[in-house]
Amino acid sequence: MTEARNPSVPARVGTAVRRTGHRIRRFFRLYRIFISQFLKRLVEYRIDFLTGAFAFFFGQLFNVLFVFLIFENITELDGWSLQHIIFIYGFSLIPRGIDHLYADNLWKVAYFLVRKGDFDKYLTRPIDPLLHVLMEGFEPDALGELLTGIILVIAAGTSLGLELTAAQWLLGAVAVAAGTLIYTGIKIIFASAALWIKRSGSLLHMVYMTSDFVKYPVSIYNAFIRTLVTYVIPFAFTSFYPASYLLTGKDPLFCVGGTVIAGITAVCLGRFIWTRGINAYESAGS
Amino acid sequence: MIEVHNIVKDFRKTIKKPGLAGSVASLFRPEYETVRAVDDVSFKVPEGEILGFIGPNGAGKSTIIKMLTGILTPNSGSCRINGYIPQKERKKYVREIGVVFGQRTQLWWDLPLTETYTVLREIYNIPDAQFKKRMGFLTEVLELDQFISSPVRTLSLGQRMRADIAASMLHSPKVLFLDEPTIGLDIVVKDNIRKAIRELNRNEKTTIILTTHDLSDIELLCKRIILIDKGRLVYDGELSHIRDTFGKVREISFTLADGSAAIDFDVPKHEDLAVVREGAQVSVRFNTSVIHLPDMLAKILAAARVSDIAVKDIDVEEILRRVYTRQAVL
Amino acid sequence: MKIKAYLPFISGGIQSQLAYKWNFFGFFIGEIFFTFVMYYLWKAVFLHTDTGIINGFTILDMTVYIFVSNITQFLTGTDASYAIGEEIVDGSVSMRMIKPVSYDISLLFNEIGTKVVLLVLIMIPVFTGIEIFRYAQTGAIAFSASRLGVYLVSSILSYLVLFYFDLCFGFLAFVLKNLWGFNLLKGSIVRFLSGGMIPLVFFPAWALGILRFLPFSSMCYTPVMIYTGNWSAAQTLASMALQLFWAIAFWLLSRAIWNTTVKRLTVQGG
């Protein structure tokens, strides 16, 4: 009797662990189901997927061509060679592509889900609405972006004869993961705005576009832009800083540590704002 | 068990001005107004009842449903359903309810219908055996097998509605909210859906809350109705009472063969009587409890030569208007 | 066909543009960012050259080029293929067909309506800014009203080339259900080959030879180069004649495609 009413500490810990394990298992089961749906959708729309991925890839090719044409006239840019620039550019596409792969639905929330009233259904299901939104929006087109980034990084790296230490590989992977979180977090923040103002697609678009600056070394910009993309909307940590660390081995604390901090902050802030947004949505309606 | 106490909902809306000048004006100086969508509504619903909310467009029915489903928070007042306060314990609460929004679908658009149910099974954690049994039952009642493998985007409105109802019932909810479920459907499909709803209620004892502005939905499904007009609860009670009091008004419109002829027939004067004439078109509105329909027809045909004639029921808006003006009686 | 019949399309375009004011600003700001990225990139590039002149461009020339080319692309951009694609997919193309106005002209005027807003709100401040910048850098006023006028005419021609070019592709919506990926591809190709990213003289000689026979230079490069003032009168006239040629060519092509499509539609039923 006493034990049931006052479970011992180990028993309580055991229950908590079991419950968390349960939640994690359920999460993965749910996610697996959603992914299988998207793969099915992929098969349905394979032509669209292929043209989409191809279109992305091709578009990026022009940007690369552009860099090549520039380097017909110079030998180095702020200390970076052609291959360095290509490496940085390619690296910028990787966290961007990964985030695009799984968090694309946030665009829909920002642009029209809330405005058209289709957001309600996420509130009537027994899953966390943010998770539900994210899980539904698997976007295979992003593979075009991702693949291009990887190809460019490998090509440039090989051409430079770049050899990374084990530590650099590890930190590189961490930076990519954290960089992805930066993108997702920022998207969540500005998509949440739609919960207040019904339509925040253009706002999100504006913020997202600042990521264009970080495809190239941030040293070329003036102080204002540098500060903006480093400390305010920290996209520079998704590309330039980690890439420069991999290329030079210098400043790992700032380059990778900064990325991790930015990533975690972005996601936590995003989550916080989203929750407040849901509350506001419930009082204002649509 | 549903308990609603004095809920109020206000919205702040921007005033949009028409035309080109108006668009430019609201760009620089937007104006707002507060609209009270739901005004002090209270009611209780026992388990297993089918309750109909009826009222004209914009009366506040959907807003009430949204508050009951936890999507909207009332400005004041409270509601408690199955012991939960919807907004406070949403995740736990929604496991026990199903919602169908007539205008919007909850199904996954691009994939075959079965996939939606597969995902929902996972979301609601329905054990396999129960899921199979449920799908079998719902497929039968809602006649889904013809299109269960088709992509959702290819379904007609009626098929989609049935599929949405099945989706909302899959996890055996205790309460089902149907917001305008028959809107835009043709008469045969409407009938099928009403039958299905009745069957579900009979089998499962699901409490069903239904909003509609189609009077026939109500007549065929609900014993009890709540009339909402301009956000206020105007009437809460048995449908038969309303029908007895107000449903007896009919309207006969006819075209005179000779447009210039004078017509003269005597009808006992009563409150609901109204004769309107426009050239050759005449319409006579009257209460069938004062004079029976066949008698009225006879009088008209005796009094004038008629080239065309039609009999109409009175519409919901008209009933509501009368209910409003005779609020004291209710 | 009276012009009066098309006026409601313009007013409708303006109203819808104002209704989506935030979409418009957001999109515009995104384009601005791209412009500034290019600006800083080129600034850094020129710093790393010996002479400060590349392919006949100074950094000032390049700056003007970047801004004018981006604003030109923004102003002359068209959604024609997207608009048609949408209408074909949702069936409202038949609504336009039964109205007693020419299909392409009604689309054209609708878009013009949306552009009127752009012209008023954007063009004036941007060009003023460019000229002030030029003055600040050189101490001499480079602005010439006649050149602006020629630029405007050339831009209008660019727009017509782009509009009818796009229209031809819109009808592909009958064949490919989803035009989105394709449009993205077309957009990047057009942008790159029309001088929207880099002045065409930067291309290798063999590429320039091919481009001479393609319509892309008429879509953006011509009006921008006219504005920068680096072209002779002869060159200007020749390029504008080419623009006119391509505008007419695509207009005829889109007409032909439209007629075959309508025949197919009415026979098969969209």
C-alpha cells in the first residue's frame, strides 16, 4: 500500500525513464509513418521531384559559373582562391538543404495555412502542433540543393588537396547539424508571426533572403551587414565560419562553438515564440 | 457531457473600404472595430444526444464550435467537456473528440484515402485489431469502398465529406463536432450522410454537435436544437415546438393569365398573411393553421385565372426573424 | 477592341497589388539583398585587380550596372506563364475565354496594373538613388533625361519580349501538370543569359557569338547598357531593333500556340 502511494526514488526514476523512452519511441514511429507517406508521394510525383531537384541543381550551377567568370579576372578574393570560394559556397548549401528537407512546411504556415483557416486541424490532433507541421512537410526537392552543396564541397576540397583531421570531421558534422538548427529556428520564429498577423510569408522571405549574403566570405561586406549576419540573424554561422575553420583550421571555438550556440538559441527562441503564438491564435481566431 | 456557461467572444476586425481609393486609404490608416461574435451563450448537452445549432450565416455557430473544440479561447465564460476544459488540456482532450469542418478537409491531399487512415491510426495510437474493426464498420456505414484507394484530390465533395467523417470517428471519440457537414452537397448525398450520422450515434452513443443552416439536416437528425442569431442564443429546445409555432407558414406564388385582372378572394386576416402583387406576379403568404393549404389553393384558383403556380416553404431566415420578434413567446 | 474595356483589368491589378502589399515588399526586399550581395562582391573583386577596370567596366560602371539590371528585372519581370499555368490547372482559363476581350491583352493589362504601383513606389527613389550615388562618386551629373527616356522605351520592349516569351511556355501547363520546377529552371537560365547576373561582355567570346542569335540579351542587357551610357547611338538603335524583332516574333509564336491550344481545348474539352 505504502509503496504504491509513495514510490521509492528508484521506482520514480524508472517510471520517468520509461515514459521518456515511450515518448521517443512514439515520436520515431510517428515520424517513420510520415516519411513513408512522403516517399509514397514522391513516387506519385516523381516527375515533379526530378524536375524540381534538377532545377535547383541547375540554378546553383549558374552561381558557380558566375564565380568562375569573376575569377577570370582576379586570382584571389580577400585571401581566398577560386576553390576556397566554391567550397564556402557549397558548404552554405548543406545546412540550408537539410533544413529545407524537413522544415519546409513552415513556409506554408507563414504564407497561407493560418490565413485560410487550414491551421485549425493541427490543433485538433493529439500531437504537438509544431511537430505535426514539421513532420508533414518533407520536401524531397531539397535533395537537389543538398547534393549540389556536397558535390561542390568535395570538388573544391579535392582540388585544394584539403585533408581534414578527425577532429575537423567531427566538428564539421556538428557545425552542419547546428547550422541546420539555425535555419529551422529562424523559420519557426518568423512563421510563428503568422499566428498573430495571419500572414508572415513575406516577412519570413525577407529574413530568409539575408542568408544570400553568407554564400561568400563575410569579409567583403561592410560592418553593418557583417554584424547583421553574424550576431543578429546568424546565418554566417551556417556557412562561412564553419567552412573557414575547415579550410584553415583556425578559430574552432568561434567558428564551430558559435554555430552551436546560435543553433540552440534559434530553436529555443523559436519554440518559445511558437507557443506564445498558439496562445494568441486561440484568442484571436481566424 | 458538455457544459457551457456564459461564453463570450469578441473579434477585432479591420474595416475595409471599397474601391481603389479605399484600398489606398486603408494602406495608410487602417481602422478597426470590435465585433461580438458570441454573446453570453449557455447550454448543457447530455451524453448521446444529437444537438443541432442552426442560424443564418455569420451568426456565430462556427465560433462556438471552435471554442468547444479548444481552437479558440472565449473572452469570458467557461466550457467543460468530458470533464476537460478544452483549451487547458488540449492534447488529452482532443483524443476524445472528433471534428469535421465542412469547408476544409483534414485528409492528406495527394495520397490514396487509405493512407490518411494509416497515419491517423498512428497519431491516435489505435491498436491494430481495433483499427481493423473500426475501418470495417466505418467503410460500411459511410460506403467508402468505392473510393478508398483513390487519391483524396480526386474525390467529389460528397465522397470527401464521408471520408472526413470516417477520419473523425476512427478513434471512437465520445463527442463529434460537425461544422456544416452537408454544405454544398446534393440532396441524395446529404441524405446518405444524415443516415450515416444517425447510425453512428445509435451504435456508439456518440454525442454529436451539428451546425448547419439547412433546416432539413436538423429535422432529420436532431430532436433538440439551439438557434443562434447575431451571436445570441435565441432558442434552446425541441424542434417540434418551433415547427408547431413557426413552421406552418407557407407561400404560394402564381402568375395571372391576364396580368391586368383584379383579384379578389377573402382570407381570414391573420398576422402571417401577406399579399404582394407585381404586375402579373402575385405571392400570398399565410399560416396553414389558420387556413389549410388545399383550401387556400382552391380559393386562389377560384378567384383568378392562373397560368403558373408554385408553393414554397418558409425559409430559415424568415423563421428566425419571426422568432426574434416573438422572443417573448419563447 | 476599345481600350476602355481593358481599364478594369488595370485597376484590378492595382487593387490586388495593394492587397498583397506585404508580399510585394517582402519579395522586393529579397531582391534588394541579392543586389547588395553582388555589389559587395564586385567591390571586393575590383579591389583585387591591378587596373580597376575589367572588360571596360570601372567599379562605378559595375555598381550602376548591378542596380539598374536588378531594378530592370524587377520591373520587367512577368508572371505570365505562371498565371496561365494556374488558370489552366484550375480551369478558369475558360472564364477568360468567354469574356469578350483578347486573352493575352487582358493578362497584359492585368500585369501592367500591378506594375503601375511598382513604378510609382520603387522606380523613382531607386533611380534617384543611383544618380545621387554616381554624382557623389564622380562629382559630375551623369543623368540625362533623354537617356532615361530611351531606357524606358527599351525596358518596355524588354517587358514585351519577356511577356510573350513566357506566354509561350505557359501553355506547357497542358502537358506538364506542374510547371513549378520548369519555371524555376527557365528563370535561372533567363536571368543568367540576359545579363541579369553579370554583364554579357564577361562571357567568353564563343558564348557571346551564340548569344547574338538568342533573345536573351533583349530581355535585360539592352536597356541596362543603354542606361549606363556606354553604348553609341548606333549600337543602341541596333539593339532596340533587335528587341522589337524578338517581341514580335514571340507575340506571333504565342498567338500560334494559343490558336492550336484553343482548337484542342474546344475539341477535347480541357
